[in-house]
Amino acid sequence: DLHETVYMRQPEGFIDERYPKKVLKLHKSIYGLKQSGREWNKLLNEVLQKIGFSSCPSEPCVYTRNSGKSKNLVVV
């Protein structure tokens, strides 16, 4: 979910002929939006932590989890 108000023009091919200058208010991130990468990373971080991974302090894009005799790594 977006934490700020973002508006966009109607996408090409979906323009309502009655209101060609109508704008849309976004409720979620979409491809191409500046905030999308950060929102995706926050969601991924939350999911990985829920299933037991922890982020490496010196390299935040590396997640580790010890499970029994093995060590799992996720590199983003």
C-alpha cells in the first residue's frame, strides 16, 4: 500500500471517452512508479522475517536462516 497520495492519468487503451482528462488515485504501487521498488522491498523484508530469515547487518540484501543442520541464504 502507498503511504502517500499519488494520482496518474488514465492508461492508454483504458481512457473513458466521456472523461478523457480524468485522473486516477492509486491505492497500491504499480510498475514504473518511483515508490514501487521501495514498497516491494518492504513487503519482501516483512515476509522473509515472518518465516524466520534475518537481514545481514553489513549487507541488508542478504537474508539468512538457520534451520536444523542447514543454513539458508536469500540474496536479493
